[in-house]
Amino acid sequence: MAPSSVQAVCGAGPGETVAVYFGKSAVRGFGNTVQEGRLDSSVETEAYTTHIANQILERYKLKAPNDQSIFRVLDLCTGTGCISLLLHALLAKYIPKTEILGIDISPKAIALANQNLHHNIALGHLPQSAKKHVQFLQADVFLQNSFEKHQWDMVISNPPYISPQGFNKDTSRSVRNYEPRIALVPLCGSTFRRDWNAPEIDSSIGDAFYPKLLDVAEKSNACLLLLEVADLEQARRVVAQAVKRCCWNKFEIWRDWPDERIISKALVHGDTVDIVGKGNGRSVLISKT
């Protein structure tokens, strides 16, 4: 795989949203497919996915393929599988038994994720082993699920994290008109909806997934948890939630481009946290080591 492998797998050029439209026309590296739908990710998502893959390889100190190593990843709110596919492409060369399970509530997203998986294997963007080692499952992460009973080395998620006010004020018209809202704004019960224009309620809705994602990571004894966020303010709130749980040892906030080793410090709930990279706040790394 080329270094910018998400552009090969998901079909975008530098600076573009990674989007594959499944319809009548081919889009940058993809042949025609039979279902309509959309695969969306961003170059920022690619940046933190690639950065964590490099960190994993450094941790394992793998300079040559090792058939005995196993690394298990749970990708929650996978959408159409872009993070799962990119991670497998980056890790499997050195950790052949990289096993990834992508979970999403949308049956259409899961169908497209499976289609993307097999389509990219056919194109040679992913190894044949991906048929066995990458799986996608429809499930609601807020319910009790069998995947929580398994042990995972890492949990990664790009969940719905945009608050209702953020959706109305900060997203572009094309996003509001064409992106599925369920993938962007958490669905919440009537308790929130009564007064969701209040700032504290609005941010609580945007943060709704993070406690559950922390729960799953803890139950599965994951060593790494990587979560996409909207901005630095939300990143600080996520770190504060994790610090309060007293079972994680290290916290980092990554900006859009975490490979740029520009580091500042922030105090969050009594812990000193590194803020790494350039750009806006984009993801939070929570780890046990």
C-alpha cells in the first residue's frame, strides 16, 4: 500500500473528503458497483488512523513480518468501514493476524462496508487475508452485545459527536442536505430534547457516545482507545471523563495533523495532557501505558 492508502482504498485526493459514491459512475480508483450509498471519511481521519498504526508498529517493534503476533481492533460506529480497511492495510503487512471487527447500527452502512472490503481485495488494495480478518456487524453499541465480552487490544471510534446546535450552525449545507444525520448527531431521548438549546444540554448530546465507548474499552480490557472529536473543547471533556475513571494512565489530544510533533500542555481534571500536532483538535488517545 502507498503511504496515503486511504486515498487508494476510499478514493480521494489530498485535501478532499474521502467519498465513494456507489452508483452508476466510477470514482477515483473504484469500479462501478451495484448499490447506491456513500462512504465518507476525511483526510484528518486518515491522519490519526495512520498515526496510531505507526505507534502500534513502534510498540510491537516489528521490523519484519511476524506470523505469531495477533492484534485485535474493535471499530465502533464504523460507518462504511474506512478506518477498519485502512488500519488493516497498514498493520497486516507486519502483523498478519490483525483482526478487526467494525460495528454500526445502520444495515446500509454495513452492507457498503462489506462491499468496500471485497471490492478493494479484488483491486489489490487489501490482501486476501482481509476476507478472514476484517468483519462487519450490525449492532447498537448502547445495547448489551457479544463483542463486549471479547478482549480487544484497541478500540477506535469516529462516533456521532456533533451537537444539534453545531449541526445547524457549523456544518455546510451539503453536509446537512446529503449526509445522514444519524451518523453526525447522537440520537437522544426526550429528556434532552425538552431544552436542547441550553448550552450544557447541547454539549451533552454531542458527548453522548463517549461514556459508552469508555465502558466498552474497559470491559474488553483494551490497552488503547482512540476517539474522534469535534474540537479541543470536546476533547478536554472526553479526557476529563476518562481521568475520572481511574483505570487509564496516559492521555493525549491529537490535532488534525498529529505527525507534526508540536506539543503543548494542558491541565485537564488534575492531569497534564499533551496536545500534539497542528490544526484543530481532532482525536483523543487514551491508553494504559
